[in-house]
Amino acid sequence: MLANIKSAAKGTIIYGLANVSIKLIGIVLIPIYTNFKYLSKEDFGVLGVMDITYQLVVIVFGLSLYQSLARWYFDPEHRSSQRSMHFTVVVINAAICSASFLLVYLFSSHLSVLLFDTGRYSRLIWIMFASSSVNIISTVSMMLLRLQEKAVKYSAISISKLLVTLGITIYFVVFRHRSVLGVYEAMLIGEIAGLVLISGDIVRNSVAKFEYKKLIKMLGYGLPLMLASVSSVLLNTFDRYSLNYLSDLDTVGTYTLAFRIANTIKVVVITSIQLSLVPILFKKLGDPDHKRFIAKSMNYSAFVVMLFILFVSIFSLEIVKVFSSNTSYWEAAGIIPLLSFSMIFVMMKENVLIGLQITKSSTTMGVLIALTALFNLGLNMLLIPRFVLFGAASATLISQLVMFILFYIVAQKKYAIPYEFRNLVVLVVTGIFLYLLSLITVHWPLLPRLLYKFALIVLMPVLLIPLGFYEAIELQRIKGFIGKYSGFLIRK
């Protein structure tokens, strides 16, 4: 088990480099996006709405076929047709995206009115759709790199694409003053660059044979996943859509900043863990200790995620002030902790999903996520008119908790895994307790406040010892690790 954990950790670090690059680019651009010289607050709100619409387009028109390919790829009965299945998925996705783009291009002005009550964003909409279409096509082969555990190549392509996007975005927004349109024009160019970089792998991993029967089966598996993914995105985006319709784009702009900062935890940490861990979990299915490995991976993942949640929550005001010079954005700091703590339930839900994936219960996943999305919509309708930003953030936190509980109960019935639930509760309660302790520093001078907050984060692993979070063997390894490297530093 230790070897598998080390392998997962190594993969997480490599994938993490790519995901950190993604978020670093987002962080670099925040001061530009929140500078009224380049984007107004309303423009930033438009960007927030377009970002979530982009996610929905990628999911709906991709039909979750890349996920189906991932599930079919390692099945022994399909090993001989891996390359032809890859070819089939790429061709189908390209055909669907091309046909759909023509329709979006023709009706882009109507879609603009639907989203923003004005037709002036029609060009932005079809450029966004073109960008998402290219992303759908390249994602299939990027998934293949993950399945083949080519983490370095995956990260290199991702980082290269992002650097192209970053450079062109800065040029279009800062020097050409193209506002939100420039952001998506740069994204389209970046996606095309990514497709060019992955094109060699598309050719090498393809055989020009169309797998009709396997495609039908993959669609049967993928369509419920697509519906589940749509529901999941809506669950994560109803807050901004609801704010757009129940409040105004200025409020959406403030919320978008808070969400982007909190979502760093998902993009950098949770996604990196999942990219590395999921292929290992599937490969271990035949091993006698695979259930214990899944349970322990939940503990380790939750521990790492909680450290990042504490950091982002405790330093929310400092982070906002660093990346936004406009004081009108500073109220975003008040809702960042709520959005950040929702991420622990996102991570735990992703882990318990493995039981439903093993049993191929994609329909069940779709139903559960759809129910939670409707619940989230109801909460947003109830809370936003009364509490506005705090209402939207609270709805997100409560909905993620409810979704994790639903998935945990159903997944355990279908494929029981001995999760250490007590440890997970201890971890969450400890994180909340330490965050509450940080609130007493509101009026402290800067240096004592920063030192105290850093001390709280360092304190978390120590507090977990008397609370019984670690097993005896884990404590021994921690002590050995500390002894080994403290001795090394002393000798130096």
C-alpha cells in the first residue's frame, strides 16, 4: 500500500504543477480583471457568467465520452480495440461540435439576449463556443495521457497551452483594451495551440476504425454521466446565475472574485489528487487491500485539502487585498471561508464516487446530483433575496454537504468501503475550530496577526494527535521522517 501511496503522491505533485500553473495564471490575471481601467465590475460579472456557461457547453456537447473511454480503456475485453475506441470518440466529438457551432453562430444574438438582456455579446458567445469545442476534442487525448500515466507530458502540454493563453490575454486586454471579448479570443487561440500540441498523440493513439457497437455502449454509460456533470456544474454555478437574475452583474463580479480564490483549492489540490489517484484506484480493484487503500486515500486527501482550506479561509482578507486594489471588491473576503469549507465536501464526494464508478452506477450518480442541484437552486432562491452574497455562499456550502451525505449513503449500499468516518468528522471540526480562533485577530497589527494565523495552520496536524486521527504506524513514520530530516539539517 505504501508504494501505491507514494506513486499517487508523485503523480499528484506532477499534475499539481500543471494545475498550479492554471491557477497562477488566474491569479496573475485577477489584478487586471479587477482593475477598472481594463474591465468594469459589470464586465467581470459578465466574465463570471461566461465562465460557467463555458463549463456547461464542454460537458453537454462532449457527452462525457472522455469519461466513458476512461472506464472502457482498461477493461480486458476491450484492450485490443483501445486505439479504435479513441478514434471513434474523437471523430464523434468533432462532428457534434462542428454542427453545433454553426447553430450557435447563427443564433448567437438570441443567446446573448437570453443571458444578458442585450444582443451586444453575440460575438463573445460564439467565440466562447468555438473555444469550448476545441477543448472538447483535445480533452479526449489528454485523458488518454492520464490513463497511460504520462503525467509529465500531460503537464507540459497543459502548461504550454496556458502560457500562450496568458500572454495573448494580457496583450488583448491590457494593450488592445478588448475587455471580456479579448479574454475569450485569447482562450480560443490557447485551445488551438493545445490541440496542435496533442495532435501527434491523437494520430499515434488512433486506428481509422469506427466502433459503432462500443460507441453505443459508451454513450449509454456516458449520457447519465453527462447529465450528472451538468447537474454538478449547475450545483456549482446556480449561485452566479441566480445572482445575475436576482441581483446585478456588479454583485456577480464580487462573488466571482471570491469563488475564483476559493476554487483554487479545487483546481490546484483536489483536481491534482484525483488526476493521480483515480487511475491507481481502478488498477487496484483486483487487489485484496483495495478497499482499505481507498479509505486511507480519503483520509490523506482530506488532510491535505483541509490545510489549504485553512490557509485560504484564515488569510481571505489579506489575499483579496493583495490581488484587488479596488476596495469595492474587498467584501468578497467575507464569503471566501464559506466557499472554501465547501471544498472539503467536494473532495470527499469525489472519493466516495469510486464505489458508484466501480458498479457502473452512472444513472444513480446523475439522479443524486440532479436532486442536489434542484435543492441548491431552491436554497439560492430562498437565501439570495435576503442575504445576497452570504446567501449564495451559504447555499453552496449546505448543498455540497448534502450531496456528500447522499453519495456516501448510496455508494456504501452499492459498494461498501470501510471509510474512517470518525476521523473525517474530527478533521472538519478541527478546521472550523481553528478558523473561528483566527477571527479574534481582526483588529490586530499586521505582523502579530500574520504570525498568529500561520501558527494556527501549523497547529492543525498537532491537534489531531490527541484526537486519535493518526494510527500508531502513521505516527511512527511521521516521527521517523522528522528525525531523519531534522538530523540532516543539524549536520548541515
